[in-house]
Amino acid sequence: MSAESIINRKALRDFHVLERYEAGIELKGSEVKSIRAGKANISDAFARIENGEAFLYNADIQPYEKASHEIPAAKRVRKLLLHRQEIDKLYGETQVAGRALVVLKLYWKNGKLKAELGVAHGKMAGDKRADLKKRAIDRETAREVARFNRKHG
């Protein structure tokens, strides 16, 4: 199974995403092959700014089976590649109470792996219920429109 992009559905369910950023990831060679094979999980992944550098935590990239030497740990801390201005801005954003840097998806761009980071604010239980209700209403509306179009179209 080749993975075109790996999406963090849990982040979109649990957070309001305020801004999105694109970052490169510093990887070992066998990790790249493992991600191409779809062996990555970012459901609990987040980023942190430490000492003027950005790091990715809890991204679970399983070891590549056919790697010959140096198999890195699955949940090791990986460096994120961002411009200095972006790192400074993200640091300021994360200092606001209740905000976090979550990884929304991993995708390929020009042969390089990119991570989409989101400055996010946690949702309350009522917000999650409202989202579910809105999705159910949208789904029912689309169903009725399709039924009307089949009947009168």
C-alpha cells in the first residue's frame, strides 16, 4: 500500500485549527522508505519549539523491514525544518494559553516529505457534539437534494 498522504483525523476532531504551516522533516534513509510504504501513524503527533528549533514528537514511523543497518526508534524525536521567522512566530503562538502545535498530515512535495502543522485550540465536548450535528444535517441535506434531482432531473 503506497501512502499518498497520511492524515491525522483525530486532530481535526479534537482541535480548532487556527493557522497552518508547512515544514520539512529530518529523516533517516530507512524512515523514508517506511513512510512511502504507509507505515506511519501521526494520530498523537505534536510539535514543540525548544531552544529556537522545532521538533516533532510522538510520530510513529515503523522500522523498514528490509533495512540493512541502523534502524532508528519508531517514536524518536525528529527535527522540523522551518525558516527562522516561522519558528519565532510559532513560538509566540504556542505561548498563548490553550494553543498547541499539532501535525495535521504528512505528504510528499517534489520528492520530499512535508508535515502540515496547525496552530490549534482544543475543542470542548459541546463543540464536538455541534460538529457531529452539523455533519449529520449536511449529510441529510445532500441526500434530500440528490433524491430531488433524481426525481425531477
